[in-house]
Amino acid sequence: MLPGEPDLVLDLKGLKCPLPVLKSRKAMASLSSGALLRVLTTDPLAGLDIPHFCREDGHTLIAQERGEQGHVFLIRRG
């Protein structure tokens, strides 16, 4: 389990690129600065796409975990 209690959890399992990033970006827009977002996804490209999205949009990727069930990301809104 990743550290931190998220303000919002997005279960994006089953969605393929680019939907996990697009839905994460939309969710981030609804959160205040410093809020935590946990993203769950099975998209194999999310391991590249979500960190890139964070860098491009000024968010902090606190933790990333890959398991049998897919990826889990914990992101702090910039």
C-alpha cells in the first residue's frame, strides 16, 4: 500500500491510453493545491504516461507501485 491518505481515489482499471491520463488530469483540476490523488490502472503504458503527466503539469509523483493487479500512483497536486 502506498503512503498517505488520498483526498480522491480514481479506479481507472480497464481503461487504455490516453484515458488514464485524461481522467487524472480532469480529477486534478477539481482538487486544491497539495491534495493527494491515488490512481489505480491496469494500462501497461501508465508506468510511463502518469509520471510524464505529473512532470508536464507540475504535480509531484509521491509513489508508484506495480503489482499483479496493475499500477497504483500517489500524486500530490502542484
